Amino acid sequence: MNCCFRAFLFGVAFTQAAFGGCYNVVAPNGVVVYSGADPPFDVSYPPKGRDWLRVEAAGGTLMIGAECVDVQKLEEQREQRNRMREAAEQARVAAEKKAKQEAAARAKRTLEEQAKAQSVRQQAIDRAQLTTLTEAQREMPLSYTVLDRQIADMPIKSQIELHVQLSGKITEAGVRELLEKLYSDVNSSRGFKYHSGGPTHVGIYAYTSRAHYESGAGQWIAMLSRNTKGIPDIDIRVREDMIAQLTEKPEVRNGLSELTRKEISLELVRATDRADADSQRMYPSQLDKQAETYHALGDKYRKEVADRYGISEADIEDIKAESIKKNWPLPPRH
């Protein structure tokens, strides 16, 4: 058996420096089992467990303790320990990876659930805003609700901008009369710092729903403007075709109610906006790549809407055309 003798004296490791020069290692039976100058040493000596060896050198003789260890077995044990450490490390890495994947999956599920909940809330909001007035509501006297009043007081102009939502019976004559009344009230406003205290510019915009106003896309049904102080003429514009459509009864087309078609119209616009935002985020400075990505994502997101509602490309084009003709509200501006 090849034995690796681990020699020691009173707990101090045996080294060549302890004696210097060459030395012999003599077994209890008198056999010289090693002769040399470079410990540690491998010898062919089969003691049982621990045994004593005599070291003879120029500096004297020393008895040292020795323990025989199977070198091959030692190597096998070392390799086994290495394999166990590697396996433990692999298990640790795998556990960390699994934990990260599970955390990512949970985060993804949370985001999906939040997005779904937001979608449900948005659909409820859309339905509330897109619902057509009943016939009884349309026959009530014309009235209005102020949505926003904006004031600008600067050396170049003093301006009042008024946004109102109409309700009740909407006719061209009634809307014109209401706009003139509102203008009279607004124009009499005082307290401005410049231009003798009165407004030089006035703008009044009337909408059929809050959603039309919140779109920020100029979806008014009538408007009045005066852009220069001292000029009595005011500009009134009424979209008569849109007023005429207010009395039309909602109809079902291609198996879809008008309310559902309005919802689809909103989702199509949001899909386009999403494609635009994503392409700009992905390629902020590469305009060619940005345009290419915008078209690709636009097609993808629009198909998702079509699949969700089970409609065709032809249905989508019909809904887009109808939404423009009937001035359906666009998504709110951000």
C-alpha cells in the first residue's frame, strides 16, 4: 500500500527545516523506509493506524508519529467532496433561479390581473360615457353643464375659454341662442389686469358628452369665438350633421350593437396610441426603424382587438368610418 505519512512532533509539523540536509526514516523493524531531503514523503510501509518512525539525520535522531493513509482512497474522497460541493452549488443556483422565476411569474400575474381589472374599470367608464341619451332625455329643455373655464391674463391678450356639455333637446337654433347668451355673460367679465379689465379673446365650446371634451381632439358640436377686442362680430360654428345624428336610433350592425361598436372604436384608437408609444420607446432616435416598428405593432395590436371581439378586418374598417362620421368620442388625452 502506498502510504502518505503525516509526521509530527509534539504537535509541530515535521519539515526539512527541522533537521536540514538529508535524512533517513527508519521503521520500528529497522527498515529504512525513506531516504531523502524533500518531505512530505510517500513510502511503502504498512503500519496499522498510527505508528512511530525514527528519523535519522546529521543533526541527530528524532522519533515522530506517522499515520498511514491510502493515497488512492484519499483522492477518491477528495473527488467525492468536490462533487458534493459542486452538486450543492448547482442546487443552490437552481434554487435561486427557480425562486427568481417564481417571483417573476407572480409579478407577471399581478400585472396581468391589474391590467384586467383596469380594463374592466375602463370598459365600465366607456359604457357610461358612450351610452346614448334616451328619447325622453333628448326631449327635455336644452341645458348645459360647465366642464372647464380657463382664464389667461397677459399683456398680449386677456382670454376666457369656456367648455360646456349640452343636454336635453339639441337643435341648431337652440345651440346658437345658448352660445350667444353664454358669450354675453363671459364678455361682461371684469377684473383683468390688462386691456381695461375686460377679455380681448373669448372661446366657448359645446360638447354632447364629457368624453368628447376629455378627448382633447376638438370634438365639439358647436363653438363661438371672438379673437380681437373692439370687433363686435363673433364667429359661431354649429355642426349641423352631428346634431341631426343625435336623433337617430342606435342600430345593430354585423351583429354588434352601437355601444359595442363604440367600445371597439375606442380600443382601436388605444391600440394605435400604444403602437406609437412602444415604437418610440424601442427606437427613440432611429426614425426609419421606429416607423417600421409602429406599423408592425399597429397591425398586431389591431388584430388583438379583432380577435377579442370576433370581428373581421372589414368590420374594423366599417367601425372606423362610422366613428368619424358620427363623431364618436376618442380616448381621453393624457
